[in-house]
Amino acid sequence: MESSVNSGGALAAVDIGSNSFRLEIGALPQGRYRRIDYLKETVRLGAGLDGNGMLSEESAQRGLTCLRRFSARLAGFAPGQVRAVATQTLREARNRNAFLLRAQEALGFPIEVISGREEARLIYSGVAHLQPGDESRLVIDIGGRSTELILGQGATPRVTESFGVGCVGLSLRYFEDGRLTEASLRAAQVAAGAEFEEALRTFAPAHWRQALGSSGTAGAVAQVLKEAGVTDGRITPAALRWCMEQCLEAGHIDRIELPSLRPDRRAVLPGGLAILYTLAMHFQIEALWPAKGALRQGVIIDLHERLRALHGAPRADVREHTVGEVQRRFAVDRGQAGRVARVALALFDAATPDAEIEPRRELAWACALHEIGLMVSHHDHHRHSAYLLAHVDAPGFSQSQQRRVGELVLGQRGGLRKVEPQMTSETFAWQLLCLRLAVIKCHARGEVDARALDLRARGRDASVRFGPQWAEANPRTLFLLREEALAWARSGPLRLTLP
């Protein structure tokens, strides 16, 4: 169980990127980041995404082979000590679910697909922790198939955005045959500029004083410039023009020879340079400094904060703050949400005493947000709530976890067939049953005794128990409970019985 993990121990992050897969193992004694181990493999998962959005078997096999090697290094780690995240390629891949099943088996740990803005938030967290400073900053991370831009100050990201252009995708499109020409380089810059143009005002120089480049592309270019004696490591427009001239002189990707440039980075360098130069011109970046910290460190820091929250640190888990902000934005009746949560969690604890902490927290978040759709309409508000949860920006949540919470909210009332695919998970079925029973018990929107109902589980049999005096005092609630038992009898995987 996650709650049994010592938050002061080693934690691991697996970054399943479009170009490279990375495994970082670190710890935060007294809040200071310490790297224990780091593994990286160039997998080029994004290069295997075809025009129909399907991930090729060849690319999938490269990824699975890498994840099996990572799994060997993670032997002995508890589930709560490891977090694996996937980025743009698996956000795009139409067959991602099939790949994720195989990938999770190869790695031995769950893999979360995170949104572009969540990726940006985690990148900033890694940079801010490893390179602290009070200046307003623009942080840029150029990945294989996406580029993240973040405005922040201190440890706080203020604006996070993700753009669907990266060094792998751009290189494959404009330099597929390996030839490097002024025309192809210019075309790549125009394509990149079209992606970033909408953000010109948001990320204008007036909003930041320092520009930092995180992760592979910026780090590789900065090292080339330093080794060649062109700059002291800073990336400037003039230095980028020098890099592009060297590439054009080479004429072909295979003939690029630059100091300290690894052979595996040649194929994606032209696309990366096109993006860097476009950003420098669009956002008037006179100097981009390579940053310490990246997505993988941000994941470890976020995981560390989650563990601190489990050990009593107030609001250390950013997801709790997110849920509160969503409640505020959609004017949720927090009194009602709290009543539903108290009943649902009491039922869940009684029925599934050995459940891990994350399913319990997901149920709590579903209770907190189950009525956000009332802001749209009272009619079918559960459907509006689920739609909003599927599309709202939710810092801290992976796409898969956000979707699970939304599916619980969708199933809070009415027939069960609309969430039938999710019912194959027994944990989901128990979460949903507890939420539905709590909504029924609290339907009058007044104070309730959370202990008046009891729920017991034996296999897939769910038994609700209550006293005769309570039943006599609450005939309408009893009617709704009997209707609920009929709903589960018609299409639910659990059998609900009443006294």
C-alpha cells in the first residue's frame, strides 16, 4: 500500500517520452534533491506513430524492451515509490491502451498518460526545485512530439501550455530523407511558428526576466556551443544560426559533426534547432540558459509531496488544492459534498478494509466534485459533471485518474449500463456503489448520521444493514435504496441486498 512507504526513502520516476525513455531514482532528505541513479535509452517511440495515429509494432517492441530493463533496476521498489508517466506520443496514439497493457506488464508498475499542461507543471516543479530562484522565468522544454512553455516565479507555475510540435515530429516531416537544405529548414521554422503564434502575448518578454531550457534539446545544443567555444553555454540567436549553418554545410543528417553531439541525436537536431530558433525570434529570447531539472525530477518531487500528504502534511498533494479550486470555480455546495463524502468513505472502509489509498482518495474526489454539473443544468447534472471533469484542467491528475473520477461521477445516479465497461474493475464497482448509496442517503441535503448505514462485502455480495427505527424514520430513503438494489440486480456486477 502506498501509505506504508517511507517518504524519506528512494523514489523513482519513469519518463516515457517520444524520443527517449528515462528512469530517475532520487530522494529528498530534508527537502534537498539527491540523485541516486539515472538510466536513459533513445527509443524513438514517436517515430513509430503513423499518419493514422497508430503506434507501430516495431516501436512498441523497442519501448517494451527498454521498460523490461528498467523493471530489473526497480526490483524491490514498492508501488508507492514509483510513478511512471507517458507524454505526447501516447496522448496521440489511437492504440495506446493496447500498448499500455503490455507496457505495464513489462515495467511492473502502472503507467499514467499525463496531459500537456500537467507535463508542463511537472517540468517546472523539477526546474524550480533543482534551480531555485525568485526571478520571473520562462521555462522551455522541447520534447520529441511536443514543446512545453511555462511562466513561473519561485516555486509557482503561473501559466502552463503545451504545443503539439517537437524535435522528432518536425524532423520526420521536413528532413525525412536526411537531406538538409535552407528551404527545408525554413519550412520547419514556419511550421513551428504556426504552433507558437497564438501564445505571443501570453509568453511575451514583459512577463519574464530569465529564460531556461529544460531537458534534452536545449541541453545538447548548449553543450555543443560550449564545446565549440561559440558561447559559454547560453543559447543565443546568433549561436543558433551558427549551428544551423554547420548543419547546412554538412548537407545530410548523417554527416553532421559537432563537438559533444551524440550520434543518436543527429536525426532530431535539425527539428530541435528549428524550434529553438523560432522561439528565440518569436519571444525575443536573447539568451536561453540550460536548466537543471526536468520532468523526471518533477515527478519525483510530486510523488514525495503526495507521500508527505499521506503522513499528515497539510495540502502537500497538489490534487487536493485542484479539487478545492474546481469546487470554487463551479460554486459547489461544499456542505453537501462533505456529507456525501463522509457517508461514502465510511461505507467504503467497511466494505473494503484492505483497499489501497488511491482508490479511497478517488472516491473522496468524486464525492467532492459530483455536483459541479449543477452550474450547467439541474437536469442530468451527473452527465454535465462527468463532461466537465473530462475536460477541465486538473493539475496533479493524470488523464487516466481524472477519467476514472469522471466515470464515478457519471455513474452516481440512473442506470448502470453507461459505466458498464468500467465495471470490469471490482474496485471501481465498490467505489461506485458507495458513491451511489451516499448520494441516496444524503438526497434530502440535510445533516445525516454517517453510521446509520453499514455495508458488508462477501465476494461480490454487498449487504446494506440498518436498524428498523432508522427505516421507519426514513421511508423515502428506504424506497430509493430498494430501487438501487433493483438497478444492481438488472446490470451490476455486485449483488446488493437489504434487510
